[in-house]
Amino acid sequence: MSAAEVILGGVILGGLYALVAIGFNLQFGMARIVNLAYGEFLMAAAFAAFWMFTLFRINPIAGMLLSVPVSFGANWLVYRLLMTPLVRRARTRQQLEGETILATFGLLFVLRGAATLGFTANNRFYDYLGEPLHIFGYTFAANRVLAFGLACVFAAVIWLVLNHTRLGTALRALAIDPVGAELVGIDVRGLCGLAFASGGGLVAAAGTLVSTFLTFNPAIGIEFTMKALVVVIMGGIGNIGGSLIAGVLLGVAEALCSYFVDSGLTLAVAYALFLIVLVVRPRGLFGTPST
Amino acid sequence: MSASAEEESRIRRRRAATATGALAVLVAALAATPWLASDYGLALMVNVVCYLVLTVAWALFSGTTRLVSLATSAFFGVGMYTVAMLIKLLPLYATFLVAIGVGAVLALVVGVLTLRISGMFFVIFSFGLSEMIRELMVWWEINQTHTMGRYVYVPFDTTMIYEHLLALAVLVFLAGWLLRRSRFGLALLVIGEDETIARQVGINVAVSKVAIFVVSAMFMTLTGALMAPRFSFINPNFAFNPLVSFQVVIMAILGGLQRLWGPVLGVIPLIILSEELQTEFPFWYSVFLGLVFMVIVYFLPRGLSGLLEDGWARLGQPLELPRGLTGPLLDAWARLSRPITLPRGIAGAIEDRWRRIMPRVPEKR
């Protein structure tokens, strides 16, 4: 394996991290909810793809047509029923963060426990597009390339919606200043629900893509939540383009680490990057110092 | 000094003496447990006291500053694994000291790097700290020392562990009690209420937060170190168990953070529950814990000790039945016989009901 191949492999993995992080950014940056149960929806989508593939031979990519809307709806319900009361009773942003962290932390354990009860803690894997693909003289697994391509498509759609529609403009206003957004007539509550649910839809897509090339079990969610958090902080809260670049950066750093040191240290790499950013650029890679 | 003030101070002194005496008797009774209880009972008490120390230590930091720390298992694990690694090189008590030192340095580094900037970064960091250390330790043990797990055989039996933990529990309660009566504790409470105000009144926010974080981490690390001899074989996956962090948070908020004794009410029922459920239905235990957790966050923001205080206050009030016993019955009948109207559909009705169940926090005046 050449260094170029390792880096390209990292970019492919990073595309997926970016997708996970963009969804998280919609929930954290726009709806202002720190959802620690975020990765559990990724896990649920991975299991959905697995069962659809092994039981009914449904193509995972086609299966997204079902799992993404379901996850969208489930996240909308989570926002409306579980988060809205907390939003309403919180007096400060700090208090809201504390309470949502606690509530979604509980949700994490409920969902993970339920998944373990239903599906057992075994590692799962299914073979979908496992054949090698030759690109520019390098060899990659076809499912990884497909996952990267779809992640790019999803990210592009989100970027287009955010930057070239009225809805997107309203969402960006929400990310910058929720109070100001309300003053200019934006339906803050409805849009927060929409952003939260869209994040849930994206993470279901990411979960399906992850399931095509990684083994998974009911406990994988938390790892993806942590990485999404790290990427969002690195790229800037509410900054979608930042998440994209930071996600790819994390993927490459991880690939380099597993090539040169050990593949068991992925989380340590994420945290090392996080620490460097914290010390050098506390407002994120592309953040500007503000008052 | 007037007569009434003198009287008051005399009463206060007497109450303090009674309370101290009662607590001393309680601690003495608890210290006698190893000779009174069965082996199983003692094992249960070790768990109770272990989690009591962790929970009160957690509340020292998170109860005052309102920052949810999910790093308990990191410090607990660091304490346990330090002892496991050094037990063949150093005497037992020296390993405890080293463990405290390592925990304090780790807390200092984490605190300085993350607490300085924003609460959010700290929570995120604490969320994965234990996982990261576990990953690093597994890597280190496999590639550098070629061992996976360590044996801890020392003449430090369950009775000794229990007595040491009990002493530590007394210390941590004392620390909490002193904190509540000090300027430092008051400063932390102000930080928890509003950081901007804290800064305005001249509190050094960053230093205060880091200081209390280090103190709380030292207690947690020592607890882990003391628990190490309890298990003869320790590996990183066992020492850095994320369930520890989760259980500590849930015990603390189940008990309630506004009282120092709140954690007692949270620790005892959950330890008993985990003993009953964890061995036979470990996954149900996780679901159940999560549900309990959410119920507390939504419906019992002040925990069991808050419930107890409210109940106590209500007992002190006279019973009010202006229309006699039949009044409430008539009201209930009237409500039942109302026709069902759903102006906003079933979803609207569910939303309204939900809104009514949720406790309202009074608006800021």
C-alpha cells in the first residue's frame, strides 16, 4: 500500500464522517440540541439495512428510501415530544445544553439497550459490493467508493438547500442568532424541528452506508457521536462546509494512524486533533474571533 | 449581645453537637458492618460506599458548576489501573499515592485545556475521555508490554477495602460540607447560575472550575485505586467501564443535587437494583436505567430528596377540604362525564396533556 493509497482511503472514510457530522451540525448548530443519542440512530439504520438485506434481499441503497424517512419522522417526534419541553423550560442556553445532554444521554442507553435486547450484542456484517474497484491505478472496495460518492451527493444537496433557497437562508439565520431570526418573522420552533429531523434523516443515510463496509453491533453509536462532536467543533458549530473539511481531515488522520501506528487508536486520533484545535484555534478551524 | 441572640447561639451549638454525635454513631455503626453482616452483605456495602464516594465527588464539581461531567469512569479507571500496573513495584499505599497524583495531573490537564474555553467543550471531552484512555492502554499493553490484563494479589481484604472507603466517604462528605460554607463554594454556585455575572463580580472562573474539578477527580481516582484489590484480575476494558460514569450521573440526579445527603437516596436503590438485574438481565438493566434517567430529567428535576422535602412541607400544612369529602368526588365525576372534544386532533390532545404533565419552571422576574 502506498502513502497515496492510504490518504485516498482516508478521504473516502472522511467523506462518511463528514456526512455524519453535517447531520449532527444540523441538530447542534441549527436546532441547538446536543443529541448524545445521535449515533444510536446510525446504529438503528445500519441494523435496518442489515435485516432488509439478509431477510428480503433488499438493496441497501434502495432500503434508504424506507429508513431515511422513518428516521426523519422519529427524530421529529423526539424533538417535538422530548426536546420542546426542555427548550420551553430552559432559561439560558447553558441550562438548555445541560438538560438536553442529560435527556439524550438517557435516550442513548434506552435505544442501545433495546437494540441489544432485540438483536444481541454480536458483530454483524453482510457482503454488498465487496469486489475491488480500480481507480487511477489504486484499488478500493466498491462499497466504500459508493458510500463516498453518495455521501458527497447528500452533502452537496444539503449545501445547495442551505445556500440557495429561502428555507436555507432562514436556517442559516437560525444558526447565527435564534432571537434575531424570530424577530424577522422566521418560525423558529418549526424550523428547529425540521433541522433536527433532517439531521436524523442524514444519520440514517450514513448508517446505511456504514453498514455496507464495516462490521457493526448495537454499541457502535457512541463512537460515531463522539467523532461527529469532534468534527463539528473542529469545523465550527453551524458551519456545514467546515464540517465537510474537518470530517475529511479526521478520516485522513485516522487512516495515517492505522497505517503507521495501530488501527485500534482511532478515537485517540480524533481526540488529539480536537485538543490541537482547542489549543490553537478555539473557535474552530474557520472560526473568526468574536466578542 | 442581647439575651435572645445568646439563646439562639446556644440552641445552634446544641443542635450542632447533637448532629455531630448522631453522625459519629452512624459512622461507627457502619464501620462495624464487616463483623455484623454476611459476606454478601459486606460486598453490597462495599459497592454502596464506593458509589457514594464517586457520586458525592461528582456532585462537588457538577452540582455546583452545573457542568455535566461524564469522565467519572476515566478517573476511576486510572486509579484502578495505576494500582494494577505498579503493585509489583511499590508498596500498596505508595501505589495509592501515585494513583492520586496521576488522577490529579490528568484532571489538571483536561481542566486547563477544556474548562478554560466553554462548558460545552468540556462535556464533549469528558464524554470520550475514558474510551480514549482505554484505547491507549490496550494499545500500550499489547504492543509495548505484551500483557493483556494484570493480577492484583495483595493482603488487602474486603474488610480493609470497606473501612478505607468508609473513611474516604467521611472525607468527601466533609469536603462537601465545608464547600457549602466557604467563599469558594459560593463562587462555584454563582458560576453555575451565570458565568457572565460570576466574571463581573470578580470571580476567577477558570481557576475555580479547574480547582474543584481536580479535587473531585482525586476522590474518584482514590476510589478506583482502593477498589483495585477487590478484583484479582484487571484489564483496561474492565477498569474503564463507561457504565460507571452513567451510573454516577443517574445516582446523583436521582438523589437530587441541592442537598449534600441527596446522593444517599440515589445510590442505595440503584445498587440494589443493579445487584438484582445486572447479572440476570444486563440489557434490560440498561434500558431501565435509561428510562429512569429520562423520567428524572423530565419530572423530578430536584430528585428524590426534593420529593421528600416537598412531601415533608405538605405534611406540615393543614388538610384543606372546603366542600367536605364529597367535593373532590363531585369534581371527579363532573370531569369524567364531560364529552370528549378534540379540537386539535389526537396529536393536539397528546401535546396538551404532555405540556400539563411537564413541570413548569417559574418565569424569571
